[in-house]
Amino acid sequence: MRRQERLRRALGAATVVVVVVVVVGGSGSASPPAVAAPGSRPSVVRYDSVDLAEYERKWSNIYGPLDGATRGIADGVLTVSDVPFKTGVDFSVYDHLKYMAVSNRTFPAPRQGLVEFAVDITARTPGATGGHVVHGRYGPPGSAAVADPTARPYVSPVLEGQQAAVVLNMIDFCTGQLFDWFVSGTRAFPLIERLPSTVTGNTTDPDCPGATEVGLDKAYTQIIREVPITPGVPHRAAIRYRQAGGHASVTYLLDGAVIARVGEVGVPLDRQGVPYTGIYPSLGGGEPLAGKIRSFSLGHGLFSLLDAFPFQYGCTPPDAAGPGVCDPRYAPYSVSIPPAERAFDQGAVGSFRNFTVRTVGR
């Protein structure tokens, strides 16, 4: 069975959590170059498509059609549009994914060296504005729609890119480690994510020998920093993963400038004592992943990220009988946000060009 089908089944059968971790470099200077192993050869793979037929051979929508986004290719530019967002799903991460495509090809991560994913992104996110505040209530999925005066209210400001964004993903489904760029109309921010095994199904995936269980002691979601961008023009988003000497780091670049660097991939920023936005505090210490990541898939899409970590982990979805039910261990963390607070006429249009994967080392 193809990995895409296994992941689709895992997502459909289990509660899902999306997580993120990031570390800001202290100086903003360029990250050190990777040292290629003896005999290694730098390589560059270009992953654009000339038409939708080629696109569909290279990419899979492993989580389904989602929000009904449209897509087209003209002059080598892929454009995906979903304006306004149509769904407001109060369960797990189903509300996050408006459109997501994952490469059918995986790209090795050198044991000594680097692999870098990059693409030119032009983003338009109408309806996403600074200062927007999301309201909900603590409780199981669907409970915010039920009048319960005893439920503790949830109120949180959200960044422009949390409301709607055009996204580049660098994904290892075997460890659950992801690195992401979120680009909105006037802002951009890098994330680092580690998905739990309930999402990836890594421990039962024959393509992931030796994969270990990832729970909330290792999963996390953290946004590093938000930076302003010039609206309406392409921006070169790049993510560079480097392994060398038993250490693993990731560097986020935008238009050639280093925006952030994670020095110990796998360990949440607040556990490393690294300043970050505060979105979102971790629930566990994570683990260093140097030497454990063998390859990455390339991803892109349209996203929102409006709710609270750990995104209703351990809860069941609401149904006709009423709200879902949460495992008592995780119930205190569950926040229910009604559909009207999730989809409030915001949307996203993203154009992608010059997908490249550069590898140095072996």
C-alpha cells in the first residue's frame, strides 16, 4: 500500500494533532555551510509541473479535497485558490488543512550535509488582518456551540498567517518532524512541527523501520517569529536541514536572508530556553532527532491555524448526539472554537513557482 493511502487512513481513523517547534538564531547571520562528505556531489532537483496532468503525477492530496480549493497552472506557475474558506471544523486539525499536496517522491537527508527545499511564493489572504481575536470555550469538540455558562471562555489574538496562509512544508513522516513556512498577505513566519503517531501512523508503516511512538511528550507546535513582507510579489521561501557531527539543525530563509535557525531539532524551544513568539507552549521535553531523519517529502498548500495546541488531542469528534468526549488526561487542554470563529470570510490565494530541492553531502 502506498504511504499516501496509509496516511489517509490514519488521519481518517484517529484524532489528529499538528505540532510546531522553532528556534531563532541569535544574530540573523547566514548559517554555516554544510561540509560535503568525501566523494559527495551537490545535486539540484527541479519539481515544477508544466500542466495539471504532470502535477497530479508528482503530487498527491493525501488528506482528500478538503475545502474545495481550485488550482491551475499557467506559464509554469501553480495557483491554488480558496476564497473565502468554506469550512470551520471544530475537531482536531481538520480545520487547518484547506488544501495540501505532498510530493510522491521523497528526498534523502544526508548523514553529513544538507538538504534544502525552496519555492517562490506569492500570497494573497483577503480577510486576514492584524489584531483579529478568536473566541471559544474550554471543552470537548463541538461544546462551544452548546450554551454552557459554566465552561471557561477561551480568547486569543491570532497572527495574520494563522488566519490564512500559503505554506511550504518539509515533512518526515517516519519521525513526524515537519518544518514549515507560512506566508500571508503582509506577513510571514516559520514553524517547526512534530506530529504524533496518531497522525502519521509511523509505527505501523513498513517504510519506517524502527520508528518509535510519538506522543505529547515529544510532539509540539511553536511559531518562531513573524516578519513583515512586501505584499503582492513573489518571495523565495527556503528551509535548509543540516546534519553533521551528531547534530541536526534547520535554517529558515526568506529572499536569501536567514530568519530563524533551530539548533537542536526535536527539542521544543521553551525547553531549550530559546526566545520565541510563545505560540504554543510545549507539554513535554521532546527528543533530539539527529541521525534519525532519513528523508523528507515536499509539501505545499493553504492553511489556517486558529485554535490551541494540542488541537483536541485524545478527543472524539462531535456528532448528532452532541459534543465529543476527551480522554481525561488531555481534557484540560481541549478548546472548542465554533465554526463561525474559524471561517469568517477570510481566504487564501497562493502561487508557487521554482520548486527546488538542493542536496549537499551524503
